[in-house]
Amino acid sequence: MSVLRLDTRQIGYYSNGWNVASEPAEPSGGTTVDSEARVAISALITALRHSGIFPSA
């Protein structure tokens, strides 16, 4: 079962209790910086936030 939480605009699902996805941190640090990968990961996080997988900021 899944529901849309109106307070966070986040999709929750039931599996041995209610669960929601937690948003990963934006990429930073490291010895090798791949700017294109960081932009792509940030875009994925934004898309998942807009689709309701992660809570809206």
C-alpha cells in the first residue's frame, strides 16, 4: 500500500510499518572531482524530489 503525505508531498509505503525514502546528500568532497557526474546526480535528486519520492525542500 502506498500513500501521499500531504505535509511533505512525499510518497510513503507500508512494509512492516510505514516507510519513506530519505534523500541522499549532494555529492561533495573526494580526491577526484567529476563535475558532469555531480551535475547528473544532483539532477536525479531533484527529479526524485519533484516526483514525490523524496520530501520537497
